[in-house]
Amino acid sequence: MRPGASTLFPLLVLSILAGLSFWLEQATEVPLVSDTGKARHDPDTLVDQLTVFRHGPDGQLKYKLVASHMEHYPDDESSLVVAPRLTSYRPDAPEVVLTGKTALVTQEGKHVLVRDEVVVTRAAFAGRAEMVARTPELTVLPEEGKAYNQHPVQITQGESWMRGTGVQVDNNLGTFSLQSSVTGEYFRKRQPQTETRP
């Protein structure tokens, strides 16, 4: 499926998750310690009620990450984020919000797994209805510009909907595809009726 107006939404999802991995990498950077407890999987950094902002070179807000809790584990340099809510702001573009119950960031931010009731919402704009994507989890490889899963995915926009199993997103090629069992319905926006006079 080649990208169109509706298929650009997953690419926004990928850019949001890339932003999430950037912040988590920054937020979990801690000084190296010579503690022998590094071999155990115990957190060395705990943060409650985390809020992180990222601004562009022009000073405009680009992203906001809010989470109820974050833990960093020095043995494998992973981070667990609880109840992440990442909001993306772009000029002349609708707000996009990514939520999940947890996110696991590994490999210095190169691998991000958002899990448990993952929901990505693009606000309504320019006469288009709000678009919502739901899936149990989504794996993102920010440096490669790719995201994927092998789980059911459901996308709705107004009365239109699409479902499938497994998704592959390649930001480099600008492609988005559901892998199997794809079904859906597309409803054109109803045009207002005009009165005709005899």
C-alpha cells in the first residue's frame, strides 16, 4: 500500500517513537559507577512524575513526554517507562499523541518497545476526523527508520476503518503495510446538499 493522506499517519507514529527514544536516552544517562551490583538487574535511577520537553532550534515546542514513573537499569542499560504519553507538536499540523502502559528502551535508545494498549491519536484537522490507531505493542528502530509488530492493528477515522495483523513501516521508503488478514471500509466525507430552485 503506497502512502496517501491516510497512510502518512503511521509515519507520524514512527517519528513520535523516535522522539521518545531520544528523550529516554537523555533522561537515563547516568555517570558510570564502579559498583559491583551492576551485575544484578536493579534500578540505579528512579524518577516519578517525569515530564520532559524538547524544543527545536527556533525555540518552538516539538515534543512533550509525560510518564508516571521511569526506572533505569545499569546491567543492560535499559529503561522502563510507566504510562508514557508522548505528544508531538508541528507547525500547521495536527497534534499527535502516543500512549501505552509501558515502554522498554534498550540498546542506548536504538530499540523501543511500547507495550500494552498502545494508542496513537492524531487530532482532527482541516475537516478530517480524528484518526486513532490501536495495537497491543509496537517495536521501533529509530536509527533505521523502521517500526513493526506481528499483532492486530486497527485504524479508525470517522466512519472509516482498517484492520490487519502485523504492520511494517519504513520511513526511508515512505511505505506502510499491513501484513495479513486486511479488511476495512472507507467512507467519503458527505458533501453538504445544495438546494436547487426551479
